[in-house]
Amino acid sequence: MEDIGILAGLIGGVWALLLWLSIIVWIYRDVRERTRDLGLQVLAVFVGIMFFPGFNIPGLALYLMLRPRESLEEAYARSLEAEALLREIGDEGMCLSCRRFVEQGWRICPYCATQLKDVCVKCEHLLSFNWIACPYCATERRGTQEAPSETQPVTTAAPATTTLTQEREAAADAATADDEYGQASGREGI
């Protein structure tokens, strides 16, 4: 009878030890999915380790109350979704060249003269560049527009390639200025 009690105690002790270790491993894996902060990871595992005699239930409950709400993967997915929504909303209201706000009905940007919209050749509604057909008259959008008639004055802006060339020159000037600053201050390659 004594042997059965010792055996039951030994099996119960091993079971409690394995339960404790499995909770520690689960806490470690869970906290690594929820934060990159090493200090918080160590603290979470320590909270799980310090409650050994009570089957680790208080440590587990404390960890569950203090852990970050979402995993890193969930936070990343949420940020991608928010960024996609902002892009979808903001694309129509911002010039792609100078990044200033423009109205949706404008054909060109009044600040940098970049063409913002195309004109339908049939119904003359403004079309976004990523549309393949006019939603108003169902005419397929062509890459080229009709030549303006001689009676109409030409009011279109310079092509966007001029703006892109200006941007490239500005970027090259900025890179040159950075290089000159690095050489003048003795901080090359920084």
C-alpha cells in the first residue's frame, strides 16, 4: 500500500513538473510572437517560473493579464490594411509628383503642372490613368488622345516626363550636396 502511495506521488510530481515546464514553454513561445523586446520576454518567462509550487496557475494568470493584445503578425497585417486604405483614399487627392493635395476634378496639378487625369475621347469625362475604359460611356481608353482642333486653344501642361527629369536632376543635386557635406566634414561613407 505504501508503494502505491509513493508511486502515485512520484507520478503526480512528474506530471506537475511536466505541466509547469509546458506552461513555461508556451509562455516563451507566445511572448516571442507578441513582442521583440527582450526584457519583456525575460520578465514573462520569469513570472511563469516563479510560481512553481502552485502548478503555475497564478503565474499563467498574471502573464495572460499583462501580455500584449496582438501578435506581431496581427499588428503587421493591421498596419498593412490601414496603409492600403490610406493609399486608396489618398491617391485621388494628392499629386504624385509634388505630393500636394489636389481636387479630384483637376486635370493637371496647379503647383507642378503634372497631368493628373486623362480625358475620354468620346464623352470628355476625366479618367484615372489606371482605368482601362471610361465608366461613363464604356469607351475603351486609348494611350493617346485625339489631337486638339485648331479652334480650341491648347491648355494642357507640359508632359510628366519634364517633371520626372526635374525630379531626377533635383535628386542628383541633393546627392552631390550630401557627398560634398560628407567630404567637408570628414565623414565619408556615413
